Amino acid sequence: MQLFLGIDGGGTGCRAAVANAAGAILGRGAAGPANIASDPAGAAANIIAAMEGALAEAGGGEIAAAGLGLAGANAAGATERLRATLPFARVTVVTDAITAVKGALGAGDGVVAALGTGSVFAVQRAGMVRQIGGRGLVLGDEASGAWIGRAMLAASLRAVDGFTVMTPLLAELVEEIGGPDGVVAFSLRARPADFAALAPRVAQSDDPAAMAVMARAEADVAEAACLLRGGDDLPLVFLGGLGTVFAARMAGRFPVQAALGTALDGALMLAREAA
Amino acid sequence: MQLFLGIDGGGTGCRAAVANAAGAILGRGAAGPANIASDPAGAAANIIAAMEGALAEAGGGEIAAAGLGLAGANAAGATERLRATLPFARVTVVTDAITAVKGALGAGDGVVAALGTGSVFAVQRAGMVRQIGGRGLVLGDEASGAWIGRAMLAASLRAVDGFTVMTPLLAELVEEIGGPDGVVAFSLRARPADFAALAPRVAQSDDPAAMAVMARAEADVAEAACLLRGGDDLPLVFLGGLGTVFAARMAGRFPVQAALGTALDGALMLAREAA
């Protein structure tokens, strides 16, 4: 029986699924991280391990084609190096962002806003995906969890300095983090995930400063969505840990849809296309 | 003869001056860095070395009182530790920002905007200094050189993504830094000084994107100046590598004055006050 392999590999883990020609998933597997830019050898090993798990669950078979969505696949030379080590005759390797878009939209046109620790936006038109954003917190990642947390801490220092009023949530954060000097010290060692850890509290709060930060985030998402929709009536799908937050906020402004499937579903789509 | 010692110690060097009771500087000295938070022992040694140089040039004498403006003096416990190691009966230790303000304004009321790699704003009223900003690039340092450089690179990626037009200077920067991926990679390793190295080109340019970044920076400086002036007709003094840029831009909006003296002059003022 001809099988199709989908791989969704990110910085924290790698998931595999094996499906038949009709699209039914026959087996699943998982393994460690698969970032092919930062650890090519480890990524290749984890891809194979996840595949073997899925194949075993499926009861064995021949991989006709594979679709891989991998973190780091946009790094120069990374996919070529990986492809040479893989035992598949037909294989398509793209970033995990692309498989997420394919999974969320299927073959249809639409816009995807992925809002987690970082943020990235993409549009699919006639099967072609164009991605914007996703530049990291220093220069971008607008409306991401990290951006929201950092914006709230910046707002707290502006309130300390007297530019704006000190709201209850700002005061609470400054107190928790050890006063203004503690906030500065935190900012110097914080990774994006550390800022993002503050985002759920900001997103759920009716504190005026939190609402102002969320309004700015929503404006940034709307700007990206408008740019990518380009005046066409394309659906908007939200992904990521903050996806539901923005989906709820923006359902009145855009035709918000639920994702059709996962990044692994997108990888399986690529595998069938590669066959 | 009774002498007064002023010390201006920063992260890159330490300057000393010895003056007589009439305020005439009789000798100067210099030594290595004097950040008393990051290297207390090295800072103390460099302060003494700079002082000895100044005293030697002055032909010797007794230090009646010392005023020290030192980087890191706002860190908890730092000034107490230093004071215990210094051989001066009367000594005042403050941050180098405070001595910069005292030097710039003398005893008069006014506002100081220090715009270099970072930014910090202060007001002096009746000899009391209140400082705002200076929180570092992650959460603040608005209108600083690092902020300007970073804003310009963020604008370059927004132009790449199609949010705004790609102006000549944005295109030039993206090309120089190795394309959009190169800009992202640069942002991940860049220190504030690396971003600030781009600022002079931005400040001098008539490129539309550069002018937009500078307009935002000017608005931030104006907001800080308005907050600190509090409706009073206080002069505004600009310090730092970008001080002349903003002084020229804002002379029509605020009563811009030249600095009366340096941070070392401010330190000598403190020494005379301590006596």
C-alpha cells in the first residue's frame, strides 16, 4: 500500500503522521526537536524516529511521498542538506509556518494570523503562500504574546515616570517584578517567552493600560490582515496560543473562520501534492 | 591650600579635576572605567588614579571635599561600599547623570535631554534633580541613537513586507546588512551601540522613512520635555552625541540653551556644596 508521510517539526518536538491515498491517517509518531537550521543532524534523526513510530503504528508500508514542515527550513542551504540525508524519493520541505497555513486553510484562499510567543501572518491564494512578519521581537512580532508583555512593562515604566496614570495592573506588575529597577533588570535578561508569559493576564484584563495595549495589538493584526486580503473577501483564521483571544476580538471586523486542520494535516497535503 | 575634587566616571573612562575655592581648575587627570555597580574595586582604583593625576598637575594639596558622578551609583548599596574605601572626609556620590545635569544647568532651573546611545531626561528645580527615562533600549530609551537605528531597521522590514513603500535609505540599509534575513540576524546580536551606529545617517537624511523616524523621536523628546517643564518656562539643554541634532530641530519649539559646563563641572559643584 502506498503511504504518505507528513512531518510537523518545531523547536520543541517533531510529529509525524502516515496516511493512505484517501487521506485517512493510519499511524502517528513523535520525537524530539526538529529545527534544521540550529541542529541539522538532530533534526534529521528526530524526523526519522517520528516517521518510524508512525509507520509502526500503521503496520508498515512504503512511503510514496513526504511533506515536511520544519522550523529553520528558511535558512540558506538547510533544506538541501536535509533532503540529501532522507530516504524519500519524493519530498517537499517547507517551513512549519507554511504547513500550518496549508493545514488551517486546506486548498482554499485565505489569511492566517499565527499569534503565540511570536507572530506571523500569511495569505494563501491559488495554493501559493505569502508570509509577512515573523521577524522576531527586537524588530517585529507585533501583537505576539512577547510583544504584548513587553508593551505592558514599557507602559508600566512610563506610568512610573508620570507620562500616564498608574493603573492597578501596571502597579501590580511593577510591584511583582521588584519595582522599576526590577522591571529594567527583568527586561535585560528576559527572553521572548518570558515577556509572553505576561500576555494572558493582559489579554483578559479590563485594566485601562492593558486594554490600550490590546487595542494597539488588534490594530497591528488588522493592518496585516488588510494588507494580505488586499481588498478581497478572504476568510481569516487565527492560530497560536493567543489565536482565540484575537478571533473573539475581531470576529465583527473580519470573516473569522476556525482552522480546518493542523500543521500535520498541511504536511500530509504537501506529501500528496509531491506524489 | 584647600582643594575640591570632581570626578566624572562612566563605563569607558574616569575624569578628575581639582579646583581651588574660587572654582579655578588647577589640575586634571584621567583613568579607566568607573562603573561602581559592575566593577566596584576597579572603579575605586580608577577614581584614585584619576585623582592622583589631577593632584600632581595641581602641584599637590589637601582635598577638602569631593563630588563624584559615577555610572552605577543608583545600584543598591553601591555608593555606601565605595564611600568606605575613599580617603575623603566630605564626599557626595551621585550618578553621572546627576553631575551632567548640574554641569549643564549650574544652579539654575531647567530641563536636560541627554541623547546618545541611550536617552535620559531630567529637570532641576531649586537644586533638586528629577530624572525620567534611561530605562534601556528594550523598554525605553526613546529617541536615543539605539532607538533611532532600531526603528529604522524595523521600518525596513515593514517596507519589505509591503506595509510601507521601500525608500532609498531603507533599501540601502537592507542591502548593506545582507537582505531581510540579514537584518533579522543583525537584530538578534546587535547591542544598543550597534543600532546607534546607524543613527547619524538617519538623523542627517532627507529620506522619507528617516524623516518619519526622526519625527517620532522628536515627538518623544517633546513629550518628555513638556512633562518635566510642567508648564513652566524652563530652558532646555541637550547633551550627548545626538544633542546637537535635536537642539537644532527643536529650537523653535522650546527655549534651547547651550550647556553651561560639563559633568566634571557638575561634580566640582557638588564638591563645593559638600564642603
